[in-house]
Amino acid sequence: MFDSFLKNLESLDIIQTSLITTIISSISVFIYFYTKENFNKGENTSHILGPGHIPILGSGLFLKKNFNNLTHQLYLYSKQNSFKTFCIKNLFAPNTYVNSSPEVVEHILKNKFNNYVKGELTKERVHDLLGNGIFASDGESAKLQRKTAANIFNVKSFKDWVANIFQNEMDVFFGKLNEYSKTGKEFDLYDEFCKFTLDSFCEIGFGIKLNCLESFEPVAFAAAFDKSQVYLAKRSFNPFWKLSEKFTKEGREGKICFKEVHDFALNFVLDLKNEENRDKRKDLLSLFLNLKNSDGNVLHSDEELAYIVLNFIIAGRDTTAQALSWCIYELSKNPSVELKLLEEIQTNIGNSVVTYEKIKEMKYANACFLEALRLHPSVPGNKRAAIKDDILPDGTFVKAGSYVLWSPYTQGRMPSIWYNS
């Protein structure tokens, strides 16, 4: 009887195993054909598959594994692939074609500019933080935002107003460095640069003084700001982010951070709307508040304005802090370059006030900064989605809805562009 029981148990195990195997196989087949039919129909990419590709999952595991070092890993694969186009596949996502050649970049951003957009998938992923801002909009909306912002980010405005903001914040920044030098306490230079740029660009964007630099402790808004961007980046590699964020601690924390950042911006929008004589203000938010439609009404809602200005603050704060940090890092590795730069600074500025005209004369400083950006671009990768079927300059077919990604980080290391890279 016991032998009979064991045989029945073994039969149940076999049936259970077979059932599980059948279910997994069915799901895998469904995923394969669903992705192929809805995203990649008509594309033959078998000859240009990207790094870590495995059937059905594509490069998903590779992307997750290398999340913190993805830019460099894609560069290494590009180099191994002789910088030719390769295709990254991921679950429930369109194909992404990767090529950083100047010809492809010109094709996307100039020759076929009207055929390439941010893409609905990208907009959906970043909406919680960026809304309808310039990083998540196309067409007339993006054009209007660029045109409006150009009233601040031009030479005249820089000389008359923006330069004074940076000068005042630099005085605070150097005062804080002096405090650190007196105490001998270690500090994170990148964190201080982030406070410096956040203070500067919040004043440019909202016309308000945050005074983050004056604090020796982490700033709550800045922390939420940073965490929010990490959450957005992780969404790019998680095809199930909408579902997982509802049931995970990280997902719930992300929602809290998004709300904290957005409410921060929205409060300033509401305060400024009720301020008297706001027409005399020069900040970015005031410029957008003064935009009217054909009926004479404010062009953007309060929610939209909060998102729009946040986009510009993110653009200025992060890119500038990163560029400054990498520049200092590279100078510390090259003392002879640092010495020559110090000589130029002493010759052109000395103990006088920094001005736009003096900075223009500092050719060596400009070269150092550009070289740091070549090695460590603040935006190491960018991508666009094709509206219609297209063919890249190297002959690669791109189906409508698929993405093309290029990497300034890779481009700065391509021997065909930089012979000594």
C-alpha cells in the first residue's frame, strides 16, 4: 500500500511539474508573439542583436544588472561592435537601435527632425516628475518653451541679471569651503555643487532663495529631487513598473517623492500668481505666467507651470553640478593642467569680480571645461522614437514606434572623431 501511495505521489509531482512547465512555456510564447506583433512587427534584427541578448527577455537582464554603469557598458559593447548599429530588445517595449556616429545624430536631430519625437512610452514614464515640460513634450509645446526660456538664457540677460545670481551664490559657496578648510572636516564636493546650482537655478526659475548652501545638512527637497530621478531611470528597465510600483515599498516611496517635488513647485506658482507687481520680475516662472492665449487667458494651468519650471531647474541644476564635479576630478588627476589653469585665472581675474567679458577671454579654462564634458557629458545618452518607418544613414531599417539612441559618452571616445581617445 505504501508503494502505491509513493507512486501516486510521484504521479502528482509529474503532473504538477508538467502543468507548471506548460504554463511557463505558454506565457513565454505569449510574451514573444505579443511583443513581436505589437512593437517589433516587420523588423529583422537577428544580425544586430545587442548585449546580453537572450530569447524572449532580450537584453532586459543585462540592463538591470548594469543599471549603475550602463553608459560605460554600452560604450564597451559599441567599441567591441566597431561602433556599428546594434539593437536592444526588452519585454513589452519597442526595439531601440543604438548608434552614436555623427551621421546618425545629424540624421535624427536635423535631416529627419520632424520624424523623431520623445515618444509616448517615454512621456508616460517621466510624467510624474516632468509632466508636460520641455523634456517630455514635442512640437509646438516644446518650441514655445524653448522660445520663452531664450529670453533668460541669452547673453544680455546673463550679463544683466543671471551673472549676478551666480556671483552671489559663488560668494556663499567659497565661504562654505573656507569653513570646511578651517575644521578639516571631509565633505562631498558634488553635494555642495548641487546645493550651489539648486540655489542658483531656483532663483532663476522661481525668483526665490532656497539657501541650500547655507545648510551643512541634507536638504529635504533636494533629496526628494534626486530620488525622483532615480525612480524614473529605473522605470526605463522595468516593463511592469506600473504594477510593481503599486505593491513595492520603493514604488510607494517614489510616489511620495514625486508629490513632494511637484507640491514644492506648485506652491511657488500659487504664491507668485497672487504677488503684486509680478510683471516687473525677471524669473522664468513670471515669463510663463505672462503668456496669454488668443482669448487673453493664461496659456498654462498652475499644474503645467509647476512642471515646466521644474524641467528647467532639473536641466540647469544637474548638468551644471555634474560638469563642475567632473572638471575638478580631472584637474586633480592632471596637476600640470591645473597649474596652467590657475595661472590663467590669476592673470585674467586675480582678486577682482568675475564678469562675462573676463570669462570670454579665458580660453584655457574653456578648453578644460569642454574636455571634461567630452569625457563625462552631463547627458550621456539620448533617444527619440520614429513617427514613420525610416532608414538610418548606415542602411538600418527603423520601424515606426522604434527608438534610436545615441550616446555623447560613446561619441567622445570614438577614434574616428577623437584620434587619441
